[in-house]
Amino acid sequence: MTSSFRFTRPQPSPGQIVVRLLGSVVLMWLALLGSRLALTPTQVPHLQPQDVVRTVPLAGAPALTVNAVTDAPLTVAAGSGSALSAHLLGSQADRLTVRTARRNGTLTAELSHTHQPDPPIMSIMSFSHDDPWKQPALALTLPATVPLDLNLSEGRHRLTLDLSALTVRQLRLTGRRGDVRLTLPASGTTRVQLARRYGSDLQLTVPAGTSRISGTVVLDSTPLQLRVPPATPLRLTRVYPEGPLSEASRALRRQPPAGMVLVSVQQDGHVLVFQTPQLTGTPRLDLRVEGDTHEVQLEVVR
């Protein structure tokens, strides 16, 4: 006995066809929306050397990360309340200069040629090209008050940071080696955190018209220089510690370099010096040096 079965598929009604088409459109729209959401305002597409200058808005995003390979300038406009996180990983630049325009608060960073062909994955700006004479630039437009986070890891960097036109609540510098030249904001409290080792140098410049600088400096083997304008006298009220001195440090204490005032000497012989033409007057500097890590907390008061 043979049994046979026939399966027939009912034809969809016109209403079902419309529903299926609408479902397909919705799925396509959701897929497109997901791809757009994946590229948030804090992420920038991979730039190629042929790309022209571009402006990347942050629109209030909490941070910015840019990975770019280009020899054209890149302009980043930060929204109000945005934080700027700059990561320079690897031995990628001989020189990094960051400065602010006094009128519009534009922060400009110029990077020289890189030493390695491949850019880091997470970097505020990294360049890769064969011509060592090309010096691309990164221009950052920041709000008046912004937390600034610069991470210089590995390699030897020279950082010049002028914050005199901005109100920076906190500046955190991390990295192994590099020379840092920092101009403090003209007013307000700026907390400067340093985690730098292996021969880094820190130089702080105080804007003209400063009436008081106070804070705590924690060093291990980093020379610290504080440079003040010629018209800004300072009175040193508190300096720690006095610790044992090496013979070279004793010589420096007996006869400091021209224009330098020796304030304190670390136990390992590294010198803490301040450059000022005079040490009389109302303005004062309260400074304490201790510990085996780096931390600077300075308050500049008009």
C-alpha cells in the first residue's frame, strides 16, 4: 500500500505582502541606524594622507580619540563641558608643541615626523609618512573651562603647554620621559598631576600679574623649574625637605646659576630651582617637596 502526501503553500494575501515589505524596510533602516550609531562623535574615521583639512565636532561628548594618518591639519571643535583626552603612544614625535590663542581659546598642537611607520591604535593624533620634513598640525578649539588629559608614553617628548588663556581645572601628565614646559592659567586653581620618570624635566611658567602661587610638588628624580615674569616678585615661605646633599648639590647651593634661586635639593642630588629676579614683595610661593611620585597642585590667584 502506497501513501502519498502533497504539501501546498498557500499564496500570501496582498496584506501579507505589504507587511513583509514593511518589515524588510524596517530591518534595513535599523541596520543603517546601527552603523551610524557605531560612529559616535568621539570617534573619527581613519584619515588618509590625501584627505584635506577636516573639522570634527564633539557636540558635548565626554572625550575625544582620533586615530589619523595624514599630513594635512586636522581641526577638532570641542563642545561645552567636553574633556580632551590626548594619547601619544610610542616614540612617535620629536617635538610636540601645544599653545593657546588668547582671544578665541584655540589650542594648537604641532607634531613633527614620527619614528615608526605604523600609528598607534588609540591616539589623539598620529602621523605616518616618509618625508621627515613634513610637520602636520592639530588644532583644537576648546571651551573656556576644560579638563585636559595628556598621556605621553614611551619615547622622548618635548611638550610646551600654554594654558594662560584658559581655565584648566586639572591637568594630568603621564609618561616615562620628556621635557614639559607649562604656562599656568592666569587665575583659578589648576591641579597638575605628573607621573613621569626616567629623566623628565618640568618647567612651570607663571603668567604676569600673579599674586600668589601655592601647592604641593612631589618628585622622585625630576628637576623642576618655576619661571616667573620679571615683574613678579616671590617670597618663599615653606620649602621641604632639606635632606642630605651631594657635593655637586652643595656647590649649586653655594653659587646658583645666574638668574636661578636654589630652593631645595632632593636626596639624590637633583636640584629644584626657581628663576626670579627678586625675592621680595607681597606675592608668595608655598611649596612642599616630598615622596617618590610626581604631583603638582598649584593655585594662581590674581
